[in-house]
Amino acid sequence: MTWILPVIVTISAILSVIVTYILILIFRKIDITGIDIFKIHRPRIPSNGGLSVPITVTIIMSILLMQNLVSLNFFLSIVLSLAIITIIGLIDDYIDLPGFYKPLAAMFAGVPIVLFAEYDYHFKIILGGGFSIPIIYPLAILIAISVTSNTVNMLDVINGSATWGVFISLIAGMISSIILSSDKGLLLSIIFLSSLMGVVIFNTYPAKVFLGNSGSLSMGCLLGILAILGDIELPVMVAMFPFIHNSFFFLSHAKKFVEHKTLNTTVTFLNDKGLIEDANNQTAPITLLRFLVSEKPKSELRALSEMIVIFIISSALAIITAYLMTMKVM
């Protein structure tokens, strides 16, 4: 396995870039685009470029399976989970569905992981502690996949915000896997990171492609898969804190699962100087983007940079958490 990893990573990264670029050309040609609302000229950008992520992961996992480097159950757990969440996202991209659709439907993406049982139901905590929850854990998997998928989806608000959040969180997952000696976690984090290269290049400000719900949901699903199959749930949860913060404050305001567009309230807007500004609307939720621009208006690039810093801090805390998990109370 060791010798082939650099080859797999290289193939995955190159494939991700190529597939993303092809998707950009296809969606631009057939006019599947969205308006970039935080640009003064409001350009139309090709959508659904995030499909390159599940496509690349599926191809790489297929190569590993054919080389007998992963088991069939392990392969099916990942590929079927990604396939389900991607289909859920595609449906939501093109059909106007109620707000509870994505959280409820996304739970089904965890079913393959439960069915093929490629997980350890012993939940580890810091200072060498932990507890076994064999009965509750399968249900927790369904909820976890829905949570990780939807929290990433909800922070896909500016160019690169969801992409960089997931990318940095995966780096934290990779380092945590090394600290905790999780071979599966290390393998998955490396594959997932390299599979994100296309969207890192083309979705970062100024974006050449949008992720689409299918892309952002599948990227969030990757974090859930890594946490569960890599047996590093706690570090991943800590790394995802900015995603969780954003979702928590949005849901605490809405009091239910709803789409942003159905709130009928302006949270932030682009002013005449091309800066993102807080709408100062008392009825609007305190999203992460609103929090960042609440003090003064900021450019989209500045807001993205500050989000990246926040994710780096939370990921550093995740790595510290992983280290504390290796320690035992005397």
C-alpha cells in the first residue's frame, strides 16, 4: 500500500482537475449556470462542478478495489454513500423541495455504511476514554452523515467557503489519523484531499464554477465517512466547528429546517463599492458570513481569507484533540 499511495494521489489530483474542467465546459455550453451574487457585474457561473469530487473518489476507489487494496464492503460503503448523497443533491438542484428534504433524505446516505458494517462502534474520547454503543451507533451514523453533509452545504455561501472548509478539515483528519494510527483514516483523507484539487482550483475566489448542492453535500459526506470509517469522530467534529456554528445559528433563528431563500429576509448584501455588508436586519440569522462582516463591510476575498483562518484554528484544535486521545489518565 505504501508505495502505491503517491501514485494514487497523483492520479486522483490530476483526474479531479480534468473532470472539473470538463464539467465547466459542459455546463457552460448547456447553460446550467448560477448568478455570482457577490460580484458587482453578477456574472453567470457554471454550476454543479462539485460533481467532480464523487466522480473522482469513485474512480480511485475502483482502482484500489481492482488492485485488492481495499475490501468490497469498504468500497461499497463509500461509493454507494456518495452516490446516494449526490443524487439527493442533484434532485435538490433542479426541483424546488421543502426545507426538511435534505436533512431527512441525507440520512439514507448513511445506510450503506451501516449495512456493510465497516466501522467500529467504540466511540473514543480524550485522555484514553471512550464507550461502546453498538445499538445506538448505527442510528448515529445516519444522523452524522446528514449533519456533516448539510452543514457543509449551508456554508457554501461565497466562492471557496465550503471547499476550503472541507479541505482544511480533511488535513486535520489526515494528521489526526497519523496520531491515532488509523490506517483507514489516513488512506481516506489522502484520497479525499486529492479528489478535491479540481474544486480547490476552480471554486476558489474568483470562482470559475459553483459546487451545486450535489457537490457541497457530497463533500460534507466525505467528512462523515472519514470520521466513521477512520474511527476519528471526535477530531473531525472539532475541525468542523465553523460549519456547525454556522448551521446552529441559522437553525436556532429559523426554528425549523428551511431553505435560505424561503426566509424572506436579507442577511448580507453587496454594496455599491463591491463589498459584502451586514444588512443589520434584526430578524436575520447570525450566519458565519454575517458575523465576519458585522463590524465593517469586507471584500469577498477578505471574508474567505478570514474563514480559512477560522478553519485553520479549529483544525489545530482537532489535532490537539487527537493527541489528547492518545494520552491515558494514570
